[in-house]
Amino acid sequence: MWAWLVVSSLLWLVSMADPYFPGHNQGGCNADVSLDENTPPSEVFLDQQRVRHCYDSNAHCHDLPAVCLDCTVLTSEGKPLQEGEPPSCHYGEMVDAECTPAKETRCAFYGDSHKKKILRKVPCNYCFQSDPREYTCSSCNQCLSIDTPRQRYMANCTVNYDTFCEGSRTFYMMKLCGFTTGYKWSTAFILSLTLGGFGVDRFYLGFWKEGLGKLFSFGGLGVWTMVDAILIGVGYITPADGSLYM
């Protein structure tokens, strides 16, 4: 019996050196952007939006979404702002803007509509100030979502094709790590209560070394099984890959 306890203790100590063990900082991230602040954000998603919405020769120019238009905010006198002149509006305020089809955009003016200006109501804010629901950012699955404090990564963000805003439509933003890989807390907890003595809960979460320790020590004679059930139940033990429960 003591031999089994010694073996399981050694396996537990080895698992503490596992780079995926909670609390270990893996560092780095394969986000789709460079961490060099002098490098402009990738415009891959922006190009995809333009291909999907801006190259239909039969589309009416007045019906184009924001990604296909170049807009200039109008002054209170109804005149376009001069280049470099800041808009005289308050953040979030809806203002009038005069728009033209962006470069390489293909669309059609029907009748005498080409003589009419494309006018839009746009919010007074830069693209990086848009509502989080109005832009999409690259994800990162190589940082720990359960680290304390939560790790962050540099994300490449692109505003939605129909969102009007000032400035570049792509930008960098620091985001909290929060990816999931399919692990469910309910499954882990049920396995811990039913088959925890055989280490199945640890195997399920990716902690194969602890799983072997529990298997060969019969769940630490019940003590380890009970402790794991409590820790999984309160959410202290999370998936080994650093992801969050679904």
C-alpha cells in the first residue's frame, strides 16, 4: 500500500512541472498579428469583406455598405470637413456624412442617381471605439485563460462590413484570453463523482499523469478522489490546455 502511495506522490510531483499545469505561464501567442506596434494590422478580413460586398457591378451605389464607401463628416453648414480637420461632434452622436464609392468598388448609378450625393448618418467615433458587437478580433489558443491575473494577447480586429466609423477599419486591441476547446464542467464533475477513483476525471481534463496516479493508488485510497470532486465542483481544477469550460 505504501508503495502505491509513493508512486502516486511521485507522479503528482512530476505533473507539477507540466507546462500546462494551472499557474504556469506559457507566454507567447500565435495571434494573427505582429506584436510590433509599428506594423499595421492585417487587412485579410477587411479584404474578404470587400470581395464579398463591393465588387457587384449590378449593385446600386446608394445601397453599398460601409466597407465599400469613403465617407466624410459634414460640418453644421453641410460642407465636408477639410483633410486633417477634426469633426466637431460628441462621441456617439449621429452626424451627417457625404460618401463616395471606395477605390476599386464596382457598382452602378441608375437614372440620374449619379447626380445625387450618397448621404449617410454615421456615429461620431473612431473604429477602435466601436461597440464590441460591431467588430471581430482574432483569437488566441496559446495563452492560459485560467491564469491569475488573466493573461492578455494582442488581437487583430476588423469592424463589421456595415459599421460606419472614422479612421482605419483594422486595429490592434489587447484582449483577455478566454478560449474554449469543448470541455464541459458538468461532464468533468459527473466523472469525478462516479469514476474519479480510477482517474477518469483527470484523464478527461488532460491531466494524464495525475490520472495514472489516481488509477494506481485507487484514488489515493478515496482521499484524492474526494478532494478532486470538491476542486472540480468549485471550478478550481480546469482543463489542462488552459481553456475555459463551455
